[in-house]
Amino acid sequence: MKRILTMIAAAALAAGATAAMAQPKGTFRQAHEVGFGDASSLDPASRGRVFQVTEKIMSRLVRPSLDGKPSPDLAASWSANAGATEWTFRLRPNVRFHDGRPLTSADVVYTLKRIQDPKTDSPVRPTIAMITAMEAVDPLTVRMTLAQPFADLPLQLTDYRLMIIPDGSGETIARTGIGTGPFKVEKFDPRGTTTLVANADYFLGAPGVERMEIIGISDANARLQALLGGQVDFLPGLSRQQRQLVERSNRHKVHRVETGNWRGIVFKADSKPFDDPRVRKAMRMAVDRKAMLEIAVGADGGSTACDTPVGPKDQYRAIDMSCPQDIAGAKALLAAAGFPNGIDIELLTSTVESVWPTIAETFQQQVSAAGIRVKVTAVPTDGYWNQVWRKRDVVMTRWNERPADSALNEIYRTAAPWNESFISDPQLDAILDAARRELDFDKRRALYVDAQKRLSENGSTLVAFHVTDYVGATARARDIDAVENFSIRWHLVKVD
């Protein structure tokens, strides 16, 4: 493999340096669903991180550009040796944390080693498991050594939970939120209002707004009413019905953003009867995904998925998979698994996502023809992620867009911290290991495609569709077009 050349996005750096020169003014307000309840945290690598806050107060080494490719954030450039087993990252100079201390390579090494420490129990640990050694070469240079070749390490580091925190701050970061981002924490109150203030020393320029308020609103309808009433300026994830209400208002705008985010249903593979792959496949075969998409979000609200978490625009997405509804096939699989008269299950849902109840009801109706009798139970939104998800046998799930390798390893690798279905598939693990070692792009892509096809046969998650996100915003909010994939440039947002 040819030496991977140093990547420097000069245009991006120049644009950032000249952006947002005006004095910050006004207050921008956003809601969040309090999905982690009392476990809510400002630690970006924790299970309870409130990303609506951490994305505004912290920075990564590398961030995704709007086309999904890696672009500079705290790292100005990077390069690899010929075998892609050693990577060197050069940091931006003159970057400071909110408490005034300068960013150095020691902060990067500390952040990533802390995530790798099993005691931290970070769900993002599998994403950087291939890094076996890190060295602060000098104050602005970090060298990473990998267990095997991996050509996509910069893409891997775009994960929004890999925010860099100060050296030694692991015990306090959940409360302080000290980072290098465009906003600083003034008060953290996940059930109430978290207030952020502009960081005038942000390395891409002072923010356009003076303050941000992130307001905890657990009910989906209440969040919509807050948007319509002007109490919040920004609300992603609008359902079709919500979108129609917002579009009728002359005080609001709806922004359309294609994403790799997805919505679905997860069946715990370590619990009966879902420990039988035939039962798992029957659950998925009985679904009419196109109809579910149209009912839940409208035909223009996303794209159907054959149980792959890899986004439609990802370079590793399998594009030749089909998954039509097959009631007869689902019945046959259930009968072979010992359920000739069908099966009874309970599906837990909430309004963490406004479309979840609709998806649940649609699933209930569609699979009944296959003898799958579904009881839909609504549970509170507050604390859903730490009290229901991964605790009960059949629950609603959602994931935001991740690069293919991150999604496949984090959600489906045996014993991964956020393997939500608790599936154990050594064959899938072996395919993923081979993909990480493969330096030839075409061969690597073929392996990731094989992994997705393996999930379509043996997986335990119904990935119903990838969403085209419709984001509601007040007319006074400006420069929020790039609102998904955690790529919004929050320092550029303004309010009239």
C-alpha cells in the first residue's frame, strides 16, 4: 500500500479562522429528551452523555465533513506508515481548554487511554480497540500504534463520543464539561435547563450567539409545543404529523437532512425465544418495511434498510440486499423453531423518538398475519436508556450515524459494551476482524458487505429504515442547515 499522505484541509481551516467575527448575541434554545434520567452526564465517553450539550462544548481529533469524510478538528493533519500500523497526528497550535490550560498531546493520550480502560466501561471502547500504544512525541504530536493494519483510523476517530478532555480530568468531567468547544458550561441541569456561554477563544472563531440553553423535556408532544410556542429554536426528528404542523407556521422553518441515522426494534438474543436465529429472522421477515416507512415518516422521510446499520451514503454500504415481506416464510421459520401456532411477545416503546409509537403499532399490525401476536406497552421516556433499553426482551431502538466499522463493531460484536441485542456470532466477529486488517479498499469493502449480509440472516435487530431527518427551527435561527451526523458548526449558528 502506498504511503498515506498527510491530509490537511486548508480550506476548512481558513474558513474556520475567519468565521463568526461579529460579537456573539442572543440566546439559542434546544430541547433534549432526558433519556438517561439521573445518569445524565457531561462525560462524552459515558453511557449517559447528553450529546446535545457535549457536541457544543467539546472537540474531537477528527470530525466528519458534510460528505462523511474525515476533516480536521483538533488535529490539523495526520499521516500513516506504509502498512497503516502506525499513525501520527499533528495538533493545532494555540488551542486552549475552557479553564485556560493549553491543549497538548498529553490530553489526547489521556483521553483515549481512559476510554480503553475497562474500568471506565465506555461504550465507545470497541471503536478504538485496535490502538495498542500511544505516545506524546512532542507537545503537539501524537503517535498511535495499531495491533494490525487499519486504513480507516481517521474515519474511526470522527465518533462524536471521542471528544478530547483535559489530562487527569476523568473524575470531574461528568460535572464540569471542560472542553475546547465553542461554548462553555455555566450550569448543568439535565432535567431542567443547562446553560452554556460563548467561548470567545474558540479556535475557529467566537460563536455567533452569546448563550445556549439546552432544556430537558421528556414528552415528545411537549417538545413540539415548545418549538411552536417559541420556547425552543431547534427540534430534530420531526414525525410526519409534526412536520406538517411546523410547515403551516409562518414563524418556523423545516430543514431536510439525509442521514444514516436509523430506527428499529431489538430482540435480546440471549433470551428465549430469541436465542433461536429462526425466531429472530421470522420477526424481521414478517415486516413490510416500505409500508412501515410510509406510515411512520412518509415516503420522503427516509429509505428502507435490510437490517444493516450502515448508512445509505457510506462507502461500505451493501447495495444489493433485498428484504420483502414474507409471511409464509416467517410462519415456516416459527414452526421449525417449535411455534406452529405462532408466538406472543411484548414490545416496549416510548416517546424518546416521536415516531416510535407509530413504528410499534405498525409492527404489531404487520406481523400478526404470521402468527406473531404483539402487545405494545408504553413506558416513560425519562430514564428509558438506562431502565428499559438492554434490560427488556423487545424494545424500540435508535442509533445515530456512525462509520460502517464503528456501527458493526459497536452494535453487533460479541460482548461489545453496547451490543444491545446481546448477540454472539463468532462468524461475524471474524469477518469484522478481517475487514480491519485488509488494506485493499475493494477487498475491505467486500468484507464489510459480507458482514451486513450475515446480519440480514442471523441478526437480532430489525433496522426498519434510515431516516431523512426533518428539523424544525424558529425563523429567527440562522445557519443551521448542516444539522445532522453531529457535523453542525455550532459556532456559526445565529439568532435574529
